[in-house]
Amino acid sequence: MATFKIQRYNPEKGAKPYIKTYQVPIEPGMSVLDCLFYIKENLDASLTFRASCRMGICGSCAMYINGLPRLACETQVSSLGTETVEVKPLPNYEVIKDLVVDLTPLFHKHEKVKPWIIPLDPVELDQPTLEYYQSPPQLEDYLQFAYCLKCGICLSACPTVATDEEFLGPQALAQAFRYISDTRDNGFRERIQIVDTLHGLWRCHMAGACAEACPKGVDPALAIQLLKRRAIFGQKKVQARLLQPPVEPTPRPGIPKAPEPTLKKK
Ligand code: SF4
Ligand code: FES
């Protein structure tokens, strides 16, 4: 059995947050999220939490587990090394109910850095006729930052976010770097104006807590340092070449036909 101490809070009832204790029978392989479902289905249907994919992809089950922000579905109870599991909502966000926090500030900050490809030729974006060629090393420049789930864990770990609401935060800054370093993108000037500000890049005190907490191995602290360099020295941009889509090989007999390409050749 494990003892779950869960922070409960229902602002509609006007009560203060309090800790409620549950006993959960643990089986090998159970994650903290499995235990929360066990509690909801067997002990207390009023317990409120967010989850969707149960496989570390959607980012919705981020919560504070035994003193660290983590994904509940990726946290095995056995890996915690204790029979008491404390679960609270993510710090640095408003609590909506129990373990559900309001992630609106995360999404607003993310949106501010224009998290999409700003192409050199906008016509190619709307009606593409050619394909961008990007080499494997060019992909490596931004790939780890593209793994961001938008779970919000890095903001909850960041001491600067805790003291400055306006700070863009590690997630948005890492995404600014992700797009700036993509050779298909041409938005360096636009984005650098947004991040090279008092509540942007320069507010980061390099605690590095974001990089340690990220469940997907993204290193926002590294992205911020690289962005600072580009804000000072500018960027020598290598633009991805636009090429004709590759000629399709003739399939060997017996191989089923490939689906129709989405891009029509001229
Ligand atoms: S950088 Fe990591 S911790 Fe931050 S939102 Fe993205 S996946 Fe979550
Ligand atoms: S439920 Fe999707 S990341 Fe945990």
C-alpha cells in the first residue's frame, strides 16, 4: 500500500487548500497517474486532475510530486523510493481545482514568440510548389527544442517566473530559439525584438532549473544562452534551399502503391 497525500482545493466552495490522505494498493508498473485514477474510480470521485495520453506526449498531467514538478503518467511509484506520495498542483500557476492549474499564461507567452515558420516567400507557405531542403546537421540545431510538449513544468520550476509574472519564461524563449535556428524560417528580426527585452532574455538568472525539470530532455537554459549570443552578435542565417520534390523511385514488383503525394509536381 502507498499513502497518497493530495492537495485538495475547490475555490467555488471558498475553502482553503487542505491535504487529504488516501491508501492505494500498488502493483508493479503503476504510475502516479494510475494511482490518481484508482482514487477517482474507487475512493473519491470528486478528485480533479488533468490527463489524456497516459504516455508522456500530451503534457496535461504535469503536477508537483514529492517536491518536484513531473508528469504523473511518466512517474513510476516505485521510482519515488518512498511509501508516501505527496501530490500538489504545479507551482507558479493559479489553481482552478485540486490538481488542475490555469495554463493560460504559458500559452500566451508561447504565442508571443510567433511559434511558427515565418517563410522567406509567403506564397510558398500558402501554395507550396517546391520542398525545403534541410540537412541532418541543420535539423539537429533545433530538434531537441521541437520536442517541447507545452506541459508548463519548466515555468513551475523557474525561480524567475515565481517573482516576475511578465517574464517570458523558459518555454517561450526556447521556442523562439527553435524557430530562429530553423533554416526554413526568416523571422529572426521579428522574434529578437520580442525576446531582447527586460522581461525576456535578460531576466533569466541562469538557475538552470528548467533544464533539470523538463521531462522531454529539452534544455531551455541552453536555448536562452544561445539566444543571448544571437541578440548581441546577430545571426548569419543559412536559408534552406527550395528544391523540386524528389523523383519517386519505381517500386519493386509486389510492393503496394504509395499514397498520392500532397504536393503536385509542376
Ligand atoms: S520545455 Fe520541457 S518542461 Fe518546458 S513546457 Fe516544454 S516539455 Fe514542458
Ligand atoms: S497524460 Fe499525457 S503526458 Fe501524461
